[in-house]
Amino acid sequence: MCASSCKDKHQAILSATLKLLAEKGFHGFSIKQLSNEAGVAAGTIYLYFKDKDALIADLHSTIISAVAKAIFKNKNGALPIKDQHRQMCLNLWQFCLENESITLCKPQFDHLPMDVLHHLYDDIWSQLKPIAELYEQGRQQGVLKNLPDDVLSAFSFEPIVNLAGQQLRRTIDITNDDLNTMLEASWSAISTSTIETQ
């Protein structure tokens, strides 16, 4: 009973934090506002998290875990690297559109204090290890540019998330044809070959 109740309260706090982070930013909400949103006493939050930084780190790890599960859900290592990459990008796009609060609060994570960002960095790549492995395989095969993982990710996956955010805000309207072109452009940005013309 206690285990279930504790898990529910922990999840309620994380869900409320995500909502407030998307709406108000990292510095835009107080623990009191969070406790009201989560439906728990302010003191209860400190039973689970020592401070706001620890709360954000836990939320970030939970989000990365959900992202990783979505990206790799139908991973097939037997496919060519381009096809694997395309499927990951497509999975990421769908996840972003289906999880509006997560997508819209990404900029908040990007602008966290430097010491918090350093702590989160290792957690990101430990959970997204298959991407790093794919990049290394691609570099060894000569199909990917000889660039660090972070650079390859910034060129291929980051635009997908940013454009999904714009789609959710309705500042752009990406059609299925646009999406296919985006996925080709994502591959072109990191591959050693140019986009084939039909």
C-alpha cells in the first residue's frame, strides 16, 4: 500500500513539475505552486527530492528514459544505417507530437544552470547508447561524417525536436511530404553522401 502510494506521489510531483516547467520555466514556479499542482504538501516534495535541482534531474532522467523507449521501440540492427536512423527520427517525431509538455519544455532543460547540465549530460548518453553505437558504426563504415556524437545528434535529432515544437505551437504546418523531406535532410546533414535524386 505504502509503496504504491509513494510511487503515485512521486509521479504526481514529476507530472506537475513538467507542466509548470513547460508553462513557466525553471525559475518561474515555486515549491508552493508545485505542491498545489501536484496535490501534495510542500514538505512531501522534500521527502522525495532534496532540492529543485534534484527534482529537475529526476524529471529529466524520466523523460530521457521515455524518449529512449520510444526511439528504440522497433530497432532493427540488421537494417542499413540510413534506414535505422530514419526510423529513429520518425519515432522521435511521433513521440514529440504525442507528448506536448515534454517537447515544449525542452528549451527549459537546455537553459538550466551549467552545473545541473553537466550532471544531466552523462545520463543522456547512457540511456541513448544505441545512438552512439550507431554513430560509431556509421563512422567506421564511412557512411557518416567523422564528427563527435554530440555534433551528429545536433545536426540530425535536434532539428526534429525543434520542428515538432513549432508544429505543436502551430507556427508551422508540416505535411507528410514535408516530413519525408525533413528525414532525408536529417540524414544528409550527417552522412558522407548527398541526397539521391529520383
